[in-house]
Amino acid sequence: MKLLVGVVAVALAMFAAPARADSVDDLTKQLSSSNEKARVSATVSLARLGDKRSLKPLVTALHDPSAEVRAIAAVALGKLKHKAALPSLRAAASDDTDDIVRKKAREAALAVAKANDLDAELPEPAVATSSKPQARHTKGFGHSPHAVADAPDLYVMIKSSSDDSPGKADKPTRKQNAEVVKQVLLDSFKSAPQVTMTAADAQRWGLDPRTIDLSVVKMDVETNGGYVEIAAELRLAISDDKGKMLSFLSGGAKVQIPSAKFKGQYLQNYRREALEGAMHGMFDKLLAHLRQQSQS
């Protein structure tokens, strides 16, 4: 509850405070930072600007790995009342892994729908009917101590990780890129209370395994205007325990460095940041997708 109050306070304050002078483009770039505080600050500043161009980055922020960022983005989109945000708010209200984010997204979707004389089309929360033991999660932001689960509801295994992107990257570089995304996903799973990677826990709670094959499908370096962009795209293949392919997910992230500040010797660091951003950005979408599969 303390965290919920904090989110409400931040959400109200960000519309009462004067907007920072940062441009939408600069703030959008900050949303790909690996620093959570920087992404929170950028989201709040985008909300304060009240600029219709902030709609797209705020919708993107609804998929941020930080539940705090997602909650603030949802509140901001509700204040903007732009109907283009409604589909994303509906999805967050239904699929987000955090109780508070779902609540804020639902409130925002209702506000947007009302402002545009539209039907919010928000389904009631699903009631579990499975005979499997059910995990119970307390309220709080995703990976915080307030989000401790009594039991997991997902059993996952990382089967492989590879860099299959086009280009002339050598074998050691490709191996390093593959290890970066694998480690980010592994750490994210370990810190998610709704996930177990232990067979004994899965057996205890009657969870069906899902295996994941990671692949880097794009790792590009391009000059765009006054910036050098390092773009990473990932593909996740999800299979059952018998190796049957069930579905795919894809996502990506960019790191932008002013051309005057770009240093070639730091290229692998920039690649790492882009890969980490891509994996972090996909994580909550992956959890929601896996949970939806487990309930079907």
C-alpha cells in the first residue's frame, strides 16, 4: 500500500509541476537507459510536457521492465486522453504482471474512453478454474520485497542463446552478445516471484515447463542525423517440454550516441546496452505471454 500511495503522489505531482525544457526526442532516448531512475525521470518529464508527441514514447513505457515506470506512463496517458492510447491501456489493464499497473491502466483506459465517447471494453479479471495449485501474489511493484509470492505459477528453462544477426561479427563477439541476453533473462527470471526454474518446485505446484530459445536477429550500427544508433532486435522461441514450438516473441531497443561523442573502442559496451535494453523491454511481455499460455 505504501508503494501505491507513492505512485499516486508522483502521478499527481508530475502534472502540477512545471515541465522541464527537455525535448520529446531527448526524453524518448532516455527511456532506453539501463538506469531505472533515469527512465522514471524521463517518463515523468514526458507526462509534464503535455505534448501530443509524447504519446508514442509513453505507450512504449507501458512495456518498461520497471513497474513504477509503467504505472506513471499509464497515469500520464489517462491525463492526455488520446484515443490512440486506448488499445495499449486495455492490454496493460488485462495483461500486466503487476496489480498496481493493471489498476492504473484500467483507470486510464476508462478516462480515455470517456473523454472520446468510446467503450473502454475492459474485461473483468479472469477467475482461475484450473485444478493446479494457484500462486498468490501480494500487491506491490513487480520485483520489490512487497511482491513476494507464496508459490510460482510459471516454470521456465532457457534452452539456448545465439547471435544469428547478419553481418561480419566474429565468433567471440557473437558468443558475448548471446551471453549478454541470456544473463539478463536469467537474472530477470530469478528475481520474478511468479517464476521458478527448479524442477522440484514445478512438480510440487503442477506447472508445465516452457523452454525458451533466444536469438539476436539484428545488431546494427547506423548513423542517423547527428547520432550513431546501435540497434538490437531479439527473437524468443517458446516450446513445450517435448520440443513442440508454441509461439514466438520479438522486440528490440536502440542506443543513440551523439556522433561527436561516439568512440569506436566502446562499441561493444554500446552493443551490450542495446541488448540489455531489448531483453529488459521484452520481459514483462514475455511473462504475460507465458501466463496466458499456461491458462489456455
